[in-house]
Amino acid sequence: MERPVSGRRPLLASFPPLAFLVALALGQLVHRRWPASLPGGVARPLGVLLLAAGGALDAWAIMTHRRAGTSPIPSAPTVALVADGPYRYSRNPIYLAHALLAIGAGLVATRSAWALPAGMAALRATDRWVVPHEERELTEAFGDEYAHYQQRVRRWL
């Protein structure tokens, strides 16, 4: 069912990618003060794996949006409820992809164990300050259809 959802305010829409970039930078700063390096033989391959998984998940979610005729850009109007592709498993696969990308980049760049808590903190901030607004907008636009989707699919995994 197609019902346009007005795009979010630009500041709210830009929060998730900025949160993950800031988390990556803060993880590196904390690592400089309190080094917590993982062995390179573990950290870098794991980081590359997380980067690949995050990139693939992000691409899959974007392609799913395009096939549904709606934009994956948070500030653009939503005209369709996307419930297939990665959205069958998570209501927020793009944010999960961003977390994987941030953690993977941190591991590859410095082998820092701080990459994991930094990425998870950004995901938590997104969960607390962005996702509730998105869910409220989707509930207003899609009503019972979105409520049933929420019952079928977890917010994260």
C-alpha cells in the first residue's frame, strides 16, 4: 500500500551516519589514550569480513528500497512499506550495516578493541533517538500494516 510519509527533518535524518562516524573517531581517540589492540592476525581479517558484510547488507537494503519504488534516503518521503529482502529479518538493516561498517573500519584501521563498544554505542544512540521517530511516522502512515510488520519482524535481529 502506498501512502507518502513526509521526509524527516534533515538533522534527525543525518544523525545515524554521523553517529557511526563519530563513534569510529571516538573509538580511535580512546584507543590512543588506552590502547587495547587485538592481534593483527585476528583483527584485520575480522574487520575485512565485517566491512564486506556491512557493505553487502547496505547494498541489499538499498536495492530492496529501489525495487519497492521508494527511497532509502531517510530525509526523502517514504511511499511504500518495505518488508522484503533484508527487511524480512530486521526492521533496520541499514543501521545494522552502518554498525558493521564502523566496527570493521575500526578493526582494519587500528586493530582496536574499542571499535566494538564504539559501534554498539552508535547503534544504541540510533535506537534511542531516531528509530522511535521513524516507527511513529510509519505507524501513522501505514497503520495496521506496519503494526503487523512490527509483530513479525524484530527491530534489530
